[in-house]
Amino acid sequence: MRRWLEVSIEVPPAAADALSLRLVERGAPGVIEEGAGERVRLRAHFAAEAESGALGEEIGGWLRQLEEFFPGCAAASPAIARIDEEDWAEGWKQGFAPLDVGARLRVRPPWSAPDAGGRLDVVIEPAMAFGTGRHASTLGCLLAIEEIAGTGEPAPAVLDVGTGSGILAIAAARLGAGAVTAIDLDPVAIEAARRNVARNGLADVVTLRVGSLEAVNGRFEWIVANLYSGLLRASMGGFAERAAARGWLVAAGLLDADRDAVVAAAGTSGWREHARRSIDGWTTLAFRREA
């Protein structure tokens, strides 16, 4: 029976994305994030052929590097244990139980049964660290687009910038968007998103492209951008140029401390703040185009 190394680390929530990316790049098929509050636990698995001592030292080096940006990382100590394939597979699935979001959505992995209660299914294969609906920024975006969809205003065209797993594009389609364009600079992310779009039977609704915002033409009723503070601020003008009259912008991926700077940048590009939500130290903002 194949064996795995299970790595468990507790870090500040703000550091979870950055460390998860390192773990996936190192070879973990995905990362499970557990808990909330001042520290969250990340669990990742590596082929047992990896040397646990060297892996622990490598992770320790990453934590020291991240300390500069996310204080509290250097105090983390990775716990590494050997587990059997059967235990790994079961633990992996348990880490991705279906997640009900808001009043209408349910995010679930392919091995979970569809919802019998009438929620809209968003089926995501958790093969990457991001975009399973559990991170605060993704959750905030899902809640925001559900609320915007609840206004009843038509959305014939939606743009998802930095689509990752495709979760937000799929959710927008489920919530009634007529056509969704989803872009990402990472070809690997686009391929993962393409598989997820196919799983949801939405290949005729969601168009996926490798590329940047600058390469996108057209006008969109909704623009969703789960990025990071600096890129959001720099992109506000580009979002405005591609927004339909009275269009919506959902901006996320920023810490609470960066919120005011993003709101200010949005205002200079003609965006009016409509709503804000903070989850575990991460802010999601909803804007409307003023004209």
C-alpha cells in the first residue's frame, strides 16, 4: 500500500494563500484549510518518497520568508506524519465536504451527491489550493454575486478576472448570467477551470482564456475580480472601461487593512461603493458604475 507524508501547519489566516501556493508548487495535490480565528491549520500531503526532515526544513524556510509579510509565520512548526493511502484518501475527501453558501448556492466536490433541497450546485474538483469556496475571499465573492443576482437585474455578460478554479464563473452562470468570460494569466489554472466548467455542463456558457484584462474587449454587467490589493487598485480604470452602464464590480483578495486604499482608487475611476463584507480579516467590496 502506498504511503504519504501528511504535513500540518498552523499559520495566521492572512498567510494561508501564500503558504498553500508554496505547498502545491512543492508537489502537494491540494491543501486543506481548517478552522478560523487567529490561526488556521493547513494540511497537505506529499508522496512518502520525500524525505521528511528535508521537507520540514524547506517549509521552515518558507515560513521565515513569509514572516516579513505575515507576522507570526516564523513561530509555526510543521508537524509531519506518515499515513497510508487509504487514510489519506478518506481524510482528503472529508476535508472537502459540501459547503452551503448564502441562500442559493452549494459548492461540492464531484464525489458528493447533488443537493436535494434545490440549491444551485457548483461542482469543483479540489485539486488545487485555491477556489474551493472555503477561503474568506472566495466566500465573500460568492455571497456578493448571489446578492447582486438577487436584484433581478439581467446580466447578459459577466467577466471573471483571475478565475483560478473557475468557481466564481460557474457560480455566476448558475445564478443566471447569460455568458461568462473568465481569464487568468496561469495556463494551469485555465485548464483546471476548463475541467470544472465541463463537470458543471457549462461549456456553452463560460468561455475561458489565458490572458490579462487588457486583452478583453466588450462591456459587462458584472465584473468579478478576486486578486490582491495592489492589482485591484491598478485595474480600477480598466474595469471601468469594460463595465456596462450601471454595471457591478466585486473586488476581493484584500486584507481589511487595505480596504480604504482600494475604495479610494475605485472612486477615482467612477465606481461607487455599494456594500462591503469582512470575513476572517479579508474584505470583499461591491461597487456600481456611476454612469
